[in-house]
Amino acid sequence: MEKLILFCLIVTFISCSQTKSSHTEVAQIVVESFYQKNNSKLKKHTTSESYESFLSIQDVMTAAESGTSNFTIIQETVDGGTAWVKFTTSYEDKPEIFKLIQEDEQWKVTEKKLREEAPF
């Protein structure tokens, strides 16, 4: 009986320690890993199509950038398994928008569809 209780406690602690990142946290992780060229982290938080797109422009976009991102959320919205995050960083003059979807119970940055508009 003690072993069963101990096992249940261990399982509970393990499942509680595996916290999932919110859509806004994932957006920040993607921005920072892109500019820091941490491609393993970038790949973990993007869909395969987005990851390939980020890699194709990474060297051009990150050449002169360094330092903290100063990531600031301007606006966000969630509709079921899709989220949109509008944000600013110290790397770009204009605000950027990420579309995120839930894939394998985690938020991931994905590509916008052709002619797809953000809800804000």
C-alpha cells in the first residue's frame, strides 16, 4: 500500500512539473530563439513549415541584431486551438503578428494562410 501511495505521489509531482507554455510565452521564445540562433528551441516551438521559413531568412535578419528582445505584447486573442499575438521587440521597428496553433497539446507558431487576416 505504501508503494502505491508513493508511486501516485511521484506521478503527481512529475505531471505537475511539466508545465505547458502559454501562447504568449511561446511567441517570445520563438522571437528570442530566432535572433539568438537557438534552432533546436526554435524547432520545438514552431510547426515544420514555419521552422523552414524562419531558417531561410535567419541569416539575413539576425546579422546585426543582438541584446535583449524587450518583447512586449500589444494585443492577443485565442479562439479554440488558434491564437494570435501582436507584439513589439527591440529587433524590429514595426509590430509583428504571430499565428499560433495547438499541436500535440502545445502552442506552436505557424504560417498564416494566403489572404488570412489577423483578427485585430
